[in-house]
Amino acid sequence: MGTCKCCQSQTNESPVTSKPSIPEGLSLDSVSPRLLHLAELALSNQSKTIDYINLSQKDLGEEISSIFETILQHYTHIKVLILSSTNLGSENWLSFSNILSSFSQLITLDLSHNKIGSFGAEKLACSLEKIMRLENLVLNDVGLEGSGMVLICGGLLNLRNLRLLSVKDNKIGDIGMRMLSNVINHIPLLSYLDVSYNQISIVGSNYLGKCLESLRYLQVIKAGNNFFMKEGSNNVLTKLSFDVREIFFDGVGLEDANLILFQPLLEKMSQLRVLVLDHNLVTVKSLEILCEVLGRTKLKTLSLVSCDLAEGRKALSLAGPTCEILL
């Protein structure tokens, strides 16, 4: 994949750094105190004194967006930008993405719980291509579907320092998972991946398995509440690295038969500390397997909420006396 068209047209453009001003007719009462503070720092040429901006849960919607974007132009040096739940919508992404492209020092970007959609994904992907130092990208619940994830993946190609990628609670499906598997080798340092709640089926589980095979440094995998069932669960679990520390595999249709296959692999995971298997079809038939795993690993937390294992609490506690057992 090459540079997207919208990036090509903006390559030689630099953001305008006009002084922040309050649009006519906008009440200061409706502007977040945090945003006003940022404006004050910019007006007094003190914007360089901070490298972290967190405006989470502050309304930056249509009425505030113009002043927000003007202020943001004075902070392109920052390393952390948290804009989760800020009411950013489709009307914001064209101008906002242009500014975001200038954040060359950015390490963490969180845009969760905003409405990105396909249009926003296209613009955001163009920005991501230029933020090559980015290590943490959080896009939870932003309305991403398969086509949007395809676009976002295009923006990941230059992010070789990316350590954390979270796209929880979207609808990327099998198409989005397939595209991620195609670009996974471009983000080799990824240690945290969250694709839970994404309508990924048995087909998509093969692509997730391909991702896991390529991620040598993966520490945390969260893939719960997808439609893997028995076959898909095997596709994923058997591809995990022995160095993984946390596995979240809740609500995926996991069965006792999966644990029988998975047991030898689990016992080799010397770094595993958290195993979450809530809301699966795990019954007392797996009790002996789980007890053996607890005795041979250093698990700190084993969660089996809503599994049919209530009568096995005592046996599990005895097998793993230092492990927190959640049933």
C-alpha cells in the first residue's frame, strides 16, 4: 500500500497556527475549563510546558470544534492525546485529521467512544501514516466496520513502534481481521492486542491465529465475545506464544474439548498470569484439567464466571492456593 490520496495532496502543507479565539456567539460557560486552560497557555506562549493532553468526556462537538482545532495547532509537540468520549463526529474528521498529521512526537492516541465511521477512518488513516513514533492506539467503540478497519490498517503500515492496538467494541468482522493479518508484520513489536466484541466468526479466527503467530512479543490478547465456537477457539488458542501473560477469551463458545487440546500449551506458558474464560461452555468435565494447569503454572487470576463449575471451587482453590479463582 502507498500513501493515500488525501495525504499526497497535503504533503507540503503545514497547519496554520493562528491565535486561539472564542467564536462569536459561543458562551464561555459551554467551554471546558481544561480547554480554556490550554488556550491560556497558548496565548502566553507556554504551550511547550506540557506534553500530555487529556480531554476525555469533554464535549468537543460541532459548537466547540473550531476553537478546539485552533488551540490544538499549538500543541503538535505533545506525546499523549486522550480524546475519548468527546463527541467528535463526521463533521470534525477532515480538519482534525489535517492537524493530527503534524503530531510527529505523539506516542499515545485515544479516540475511543467517538463516531469515526468509514469517512473518519479514511482521514485518520492518512494521519496515522505520518505519526511514526506512535506506540499506543486506542479506537474502542468508534463505529468501525470491516471497510473502516481496512482503511485503518493502511495507516498502520508505518507504525513499526506500535506496542498497543485496541479496537474493542466495533464491528470489524472477518474482513477487518483479514486485513489486520495482512499488515501485522509491519507492527512486529505489538505486545497488546484487543479485538473483543467485533463480530469475528470462525472464518476470522483463522486470520487472528495468523496474527498471533507473527507477534513474537505479544503479552496480552483480548479476543472475547466473538463467534469462534469450538473450531475457531482452536484456531486461536493453538497459535499463542508461550510468553503471553494475559489471555481474555470470554464468551466465545469455548468447550471442554478445547481445554483438553489447550492443556499442554497452557502448562508451557511460564509467564501466564491471567486467564479469563467467562461465559463459555466449560463444565465440571474440565475440572481435572484446570486443577492440573493451576498446579503447573504461576497463574494469579483464573476467571470462570457463568461456567458450570461452581461445585469445583474447593478443588480449584486447593490446586492453586495463590491464584484468585472467580466463579
